[in-house]
Amino acid sequence: QVQLVESGGGVVQAGGSLRLSCAASGRTFSNTILGWFRQAPGKERELVAGRGWSSSSTYYSDSVKGRFTISRDNARNTVYLQMNSLKFEDTAVYYCAADVTYVNTVRRSPQDYDYWGQGTQVTVSS
């Protein structure tokens, strides 16, 4: 059974940092795209960062570029999201997701992703 399990969410003051982790199991994810989405109340789910096997295939949304860093440990089937300089508007539920169709093309639509974690809440206080 495929599982993606996020951890590392919490409450942080504006300007602070958090690191999210997503441990994948049930299959090999080294040849898939791994991404981090977020969804705030009343808003659509959006891709904030995604990464393929190679670091050259990395995507960041404009809203997080320069502040967030996605990395992955293929040997451990784990993907991370380092979030620095957090803002109030980063408050959302963050989801880890896997797109098994491509190896190095980061697609942005949630419909393109095959596996999802349960989500972890990130709250940034102003």
C-alpha cells in the first residue's frame, strides 16, 4: 500500500522557519515527481514546489521563490520542504504528492498527481 506521511508542521511567528518532511512507502519514488501543495481556507490547492529526480527539474511558485527549498533523499524515499522567512499568507495545510507519470517534468495541476499525504497544518502568526 502506497503511503505518503508528512510531518513538521506547526505554529511559527512571521519571519521564522519550518521544515516539512514527507516519507513515502509502498513503492519506489526515485523515478517520480514529488511535490508540495498547499491549500488555505477558501482557496484552491496550489503547487508551491516540485522536484524530479534531478535538481535541474525543480519548480517553485512565485510566492515562495527565494524563501522555500525543496529537496529529496531518493535512498530514503523522502522529500523535504525548508520554509524560511515565513509570512502570514503562507498559512495553509501543506500536502505532499507524487506524480508517477514523469521523471523530470513538474506538472502543476493537483489532478496530475497520483498519491497524496494526509496534510500538515502550517500556521504563521503575524
